[in-house]
Amino acid sequence: MGITRPQRSTTQTSDTIPNNTLHSVASSGMFLNDGTTWNMQTFWQNTTGGINFQMSLDGKTFAPSRKVVLNIEPKVGSPLAATAEVDPDTGVVMLNLFYISGKNNISMASITCPANSVDCDTGSNSYLPTMVAPHEYTGLAAVNVGNAQDWRVYYYDEGGNVSEMAGNSSGFDMGTPIGGLALNGSDIAAVNINSMTNDINLFYVDQLTEALFTMEFKGVWSTPTTVSSQRVTSWNPTSGLGAAYSPGQDQLHVYYTGLDQGIYEFLANYVSLSNRTWLAQPGRNHIWAMADYVGADITAVG
């Protein structure tokens, strides 16, 4: 499922889109302990910098929006990332929201929701210090690992280095470059296609070519490679990015909003196998609504 947001500051086109990081969005979701009920959350930043969210208890309808109570004020125009897990004993849903605050600091808010309830509370809100500060216009992505309160947060630092911050309920490290240089003002997306063995797929926009690149973690990070070597006329390298995995089809989906405001999808088949194949051109389903703005942010969960 994808949800869109307006744009930031281009894989292979001559058009340049102005930088505008307002109205960031993020999503998270998971099946509850019964194994069939899908619980999903969507976060977005409003024009004054506050963050709102909506929750769907059944994966079909959303409760009215609520404000996320934060002690650390988000930076206006902050990217957002979110993860979710459910306590196997109590059914309590635990949400984690990551955003940029102050002078380009990564901050984390931990939110708990009683079982079958949208009455959520912010339990803690803290800074996550980094060795090298995030770039002023960094993207942000986060995944769970090990089906537990163990996270990886992705961003690019002030030198443009794609970086990973690892942490759990005991604390976080201070970030490590993992390879590749990201384009200023571009987004980052990540999805863990197997949270038990931890097969993390990361997507970012290359600084030199402005093409969409990918890296995979299976014990070690792979060398960055381009998703498509062909020219993509709809591509906007400073669009938002969203990534999701379909286990039944063994497919990876990477979404972006194009120069025509349409929503596009890069698709990979046989993802868990050695013959993973990306389609050279993105697809577009015309039943998807158009984005409100060129370069709108987009988020995906699945």
C-alpha cells in the first residue's frame, strides 16, 4: 500500500525540481498475534512542524487523526520513518517514529497502543547522537530486525555518505557509513524482507548519476548497483521513495511520484532467489490517484 507526500529538492532526466521537504509521510504495519489481522499506521508532518498519525485496526478503515505528543520538536520539513511490532503476550502495539530535530539531529519517539485500541501514548522521546551529523536534506528510513525491539535507521550524513545507525531498547550506536554517496535532497527507502534472518534492501539516489541504486544486507552489505540502466522519462530523483515486499509473490516494490504527478513502481521478481530480476522500466497503475504535487513524498508498507 502506498501513500504520497509533496516533494524535496533528479534516475536520468534533464528536468530539475525545486527543493521542498514539507509534508513528509511514513507508514508502518504488521499482523497482530492472530496472524490474520493487519494493523497499520500512517504518520505525516503538518505545515507547522507537528506530526499527526492515523491508525487502522483492521487494515481497511482508519480512525480519526491524532497528534503525536513529542517533547523534542521536529524540524519543519523533516523526513519521517516508522516501524511497528506487537508484544506476543499482551498484544500491545509498539510504534517507533524517527525524525530530524534541531540542528539536523535524529530523534526517536516510542509510542505504545493498547491491544485493539487507537488510544496511543508517547512513552519516550530521545535524541540519537551520530558521529557525523545527518545532511541538512537527508532522507530517512528504518526497519525492524529480528522481530524484536531492534532497529536499523538509514540516512546520509553531511558528506553525502549513506549511513546506518543500529540500536535496540538499550541504546544506539553513532552511525556508520555503509557505502555510496546520495544526492542532496533525495530520499531513502528500506525494507527487511526477512526479519528473522535479516535480509535488508536499501534504496537511494546516487549522487553522480542521479539514478536509483540499491544495496542488500545478508550478513554484509553488497556493492551498490543501479535498479535500471535505462533512461526513465518519468523519474524524479528528488521524489519521495517507498519500498515494500510481497512474500507470496516474492516481489520487491519501490514506489516514487513522477514528473507528471503519476505514481510509479519499480518491480523485482524472484527476490529471495539468486536470479533476482528488476524490470527495466517502472510500471504505473492508472487506478492509483495522482499525487497533489510533482515530487510528492510516498510511503509503502507490506
